[in-house]
Amino acid sequence: MANQLTYNVAVVGATGAVGQQMIRLLEERNFPIKQLKLLASGRSAGKTVTFKGQEVVLEEATPESFAGVDFALFSAGGSVSKELAPHAVRHGAIVIDNTSAYRMDPDVPLVVPEVNMDAALAHKGIIANPNCSTIQMVAALKPLYDRFGIDRIIVSTYQAVSGAGQSAINELLDQSRDVLDGKEAECRVLPVGKLPVHHQIAFNAIPQIDVFTDNGFTYEEMKMVNETKKIFGDDTVQVSATCVRIPVVYGHSESVYVELKQDYDLNEVRALLENAPGVVVVDAPQEQQYPLATDATGKLDVFVGRLRRDLHHPRGLHMWIVSDNLLKGAAWNTVQIAEELIKARA
Amino acid sequence: MANQLTYNVAVVGATGAVGQQMIRLLEERNFPIKQLKLLASGRSAGKTVTFKGQEVVLEEATPESFAGVDFALFSAGGSVSKELAPHAVRHGAIVIDNTSAYRMDPDVPLVVPEVNMDAALAHKGIIANPNCSTIQMVAALKPLYDRFGIDRIIVSTYQAVSGAGQSAINELLDQSRDVLDGKEAECRVLPVGKLPVHHQIAFNAIPQIDVFTDNGFTYEEMKMVNETKKIFGDDTVQVSATCVRIPVVYGHSESVYVELKQDYDLNEVRALLENAPGVVVVDAPQEQQYPLATDATGKLDVFVGRLRRDLHHPRGLHMWIVSDNLLKGAAWNTVQIAEELIKARA
């Protein structure tokens, strides 16, 4: 057997909630790394991270950081991606970008490996990772889309605070402790750090993720609408979303109603999902088994349950879709794209 | 001005989460009480509760407890209502029952005062209070139902643990503390106390409220389906529900998609809701104002926001409906029915 090829990998945003998961996955999955470069902002430069028993020193991300890099995994915010991804491409790296910077760029494929890996193979240097809430939904719906077609999707989300980063995790934990202790909860981060108004997330549900657009939907909701169309390569799929932050640390849950284009048999739907890559069916209501955010935490799969026919619409189907938003929703989908690119070359 | 008539009122289930709110409301609203009788199980008999500065001793609820009672407000579980409500009626009391015991009984009106107070006036001794998640939804949809008609409703709920009683509140608070302290969370109550499997609610979302029916929906979900039809007196209204418990103590939130029968103007919808009794519109997305469970706690109203047109269906409308599940969802709706009956007699 030939020696396995190895690659120089850069992680941009190595100190963030997603960046940390990327590093952990590269280690756990024994990604074929020649050299790992951990890039962050200037104020984190010089800190060290342990990778496979070795200390790796964080470097400040600059346009010249990417010389010799094969895969550059970005998760340091949209403005960093906008600024540095073109430099990474110039140096010959394949960029897999976890921010929203390039998602709707017609020259950039938006990829969930289980759905449209073919699009990734046609990249021009940058591949975009979809929004977390979109990824888990389309991964679960893909086998139904292929078999029956999809007319419309109405989704309400139950999203974990980790989707808003480490500061939001800290806020939920701090507020929870304060409320339990009978103190006032301090609100500084959620729903959107940069906006003026902040609401308590502990023991609450906030129907705002990202800023509002003119049509009354938030950007997070519009991401689900537009990204779903782009990933399926089908502008006719109608999505309406309500995105809600709830006091969960890890794991997004989604209540999904889907109208298929054809009549369906529920047993066939279950069988299709059971055989779908990356999807695990947890659906035994009489044993009270269904996907839960706490069970999905740390897992790479998308979990699906509460499968049931709509009571009225003959092609209507309800389901409950749960996945770890930092993993399949972000870090794992990114690393998985890199793994699949390597496999496709082999 | 004539002396105001006063009434003998019994609260059955006086120690429960809802019973306590009923007593508080009777006091705060200065309900015209001649004598207040607080009834509970045998093990609570002898305890005292303060009402308007007086100690009231709890008595064990028996068939003869209702002699001379004008209004008997029940919230001690369906089996207690089944057993004792007929005795209260025999003694001449009007029963307003907060349990599910009589809700679908064709001889018992199921009442939300803002929607169908006329049904309450035609009672035969027992009036049923709908399920909490139904009440707030139909109260908000009533003006739209009257003006445009409703074809279908697809609702996903974000329900507070107080809907499952004081033991569920304690469980959420205990588990939250344990998780924050890095301890294992003990699960004994939720999702359904009497069922064998319990799941962690702290920092989680449980897509099960009440037990499952054969069609894959839970009883809680089917309550929303069937009670909505009965309250509107219209079997053609199609409801599909996904009911989810989240780590919130007080206040149910609902993501509601509704398809009206006629085209609508969003400004007219807003105006109708602003003028609807018991409904408060909180809908200024650019100022990040929308209903929140924490804001609704302790309030009697139903709060509505996130009003927006569906992106695809011309008669589709999305909204976010929040109310205190122990108040409008239970204790207040019950006391309100009694108040309205008194007004109707005057």
C-alpha cells in the first residue's frame, strides 16, 4: 500500500467555539495532516493549543499565512473570510468557509456532502459551508427530495446558544445561575451581540436570530429559505422558517412540516431515512424515543424522529430533526467536505 | 347603587400551581366573594392559605363539600373532576373545570371568553377550560377567524414546565443547578410523570407533552386540533401541532402559521389584533420588540408579534403568540369565565 498523502491544513478562527471543534475533529478522525496551522486574531497569537500531544502555537492570520496550505478551514466571522479567503486561494489552498460571506455567491458551491458533493468538486477555490440550521434540515430531507420531490417546507427551530459563539454560551450559563440565585440576569450578547437591545435567554425563548430583513423575516430565517434552494439546486422548493433561540447549549432541534410532491407511504419514508448517509432515525414514540439535543451533543449525525402524517394534507409529513450545531452544523460539515475532496482525488 | 351580589366560591386543587394562581387572582381582581372554600386532597387538609389577610383552612374535597357553593373552580386533575364535578352541580354550583375531563363532552361548553362566551351562557352546570396551548392560540386567531376565515393552522409550541405542575418546575430548577455544577441531572417527572421514561429538560427540548396517540401525535397535540374546532364551533378548521417542552418556567410561546380563507392586508391584520380583547400586539422587529415568555409572566393578556406574510402562499401568515400558561392558559381563563357569567346576569 502506498504511503497516504498528507496535507497542510490551516484553521482560521482556532479559538472560537467552531474552530475548537474543527481541531478536535481533525485529531479524532486522524485527518491526514502534514502540518497544522492555527490562525487567529492578533490578540490570541502566541497562545498554544495541544494537537495530538504536541503544542501548536497560534499565529496571527495574515494574507501570507496561507503559503503552502492545502486546506484552509475558515470560521472567524464573515469579514475575516472576505478579507483573507482570496489570499488563501491565491496561495493555492482550497478554502472551506463556515461563515455566511460566500454562501450565496454564484461562483461558490454551498455544500452538504450528503446532498451535493458534486457541486463541491466543481469549486473554484472556495467552498461554503451552509448555516447550521439549514445543514441538518437538508441532510434529513435529501432522500425524500430525491424520491418524492418537495413542494414546501414550514420549519420552526429550537436553536442552541452555541450557534452564537462562546460568549453566548457563557451568557446562558451565567444568567441561569443568576436566575436560580434570585438575582437579576445580565443581558449583553443575545439575540445579536452587535445590536442595541439584548434579551434574557435563560428560561426564555427569543424569536430572533440574526438581524431582521425588510420582509419581517430574520436573516437566519432567510438563510434557511435561500440556502435550501441553492443546496438542492432547485428554486421551486418553498421554505418558510421561524428561527428561535432557546436555553440549550448544544444541539439545534427543528419542527419540520414538509409537503412532498407525490403521495408517500410512511414506512417507505422511514426506510429511506434509515438508509440515508449521516442520518439516524430515533422514532419509537411508544417507548418515548425521539431525538433530543442532549443525546445529539458530540455526535456527527443528524437525528430524525416524530415521523407522522399530517392530519389533513395527503402529502404532508411532520418530523423532528436534531443535530449538534457545532458539529454537523459547522465543524464536522467543514472537515467532512475536506475528507470527501481527498477521497474523490484518490 | 345596589349592594353588589357576592358568591360562595370553591377552589378544588388549591395547593397546585394553577390553584394557587386562581386564589391570587380572586384576591387581586376583588372577585365578589361571600365565602371562599379551599379544597384539596386529604393530605393537604388542615394547612392554611392567606386570602385577603385572613387564614383560610384547606378542607378535604368530598362530594358534600359543595353545599351552598355558587362557583366551583376545579384544577386537581381529571379524575378528581370526573368524580366530584357532578356532585358540585347536584348542589347547584356552576363548575368551571380546568382539567381535560369534560372538554370534548358534547354537553359541556369549552370556553375562551374572547371567543365563545355565548357557549358558556348555555351551560348545563359544567363549563370546561381549554388546554393552555389552545387558549392563547384561539384568543389571538379569533379576530382573523371572524374577518377572513381560517383554512388551516400549523403550530409548533415552546411550552413552559409549569404546565406540568409544581413538580416539573422543581425538576427544571434542580436539574439546571445540577448541570451548572457539573453533576448528573436527575430525571423523574418530565415529559410525563406517570410514564416509565424520563428525559432531562434542563438545557434541552423534549418533543413530547402528554402521551402518544395511535396516529403519532401526542394528546397535547390532538387537544390543539380538537379543542380549536370545538371552540370556534367549526369542524373545517385544520390544525396540525407539534408540542415541545423547553426549559422555561412560565409562559408558553407558539410559532403559528395560518392560512386564511381570504386575501388579507397585513396592516388590517395588525389593526384587528390591536383592537382584539385580551390581545396585545408587540411587533416592532426593527426595535427588537416581540413577545417573550419572561415579559408575559404574571400578565393576563395574550401577546402577539413577528407578524409577517408567508413568502409563498398568498393567504399565509406567520405569528408568534406568547402568554402566561398558568394565567390566560389556566387560572385566569377560569376566573374570567366566572366574572363574565356574573356580568351576563347583571
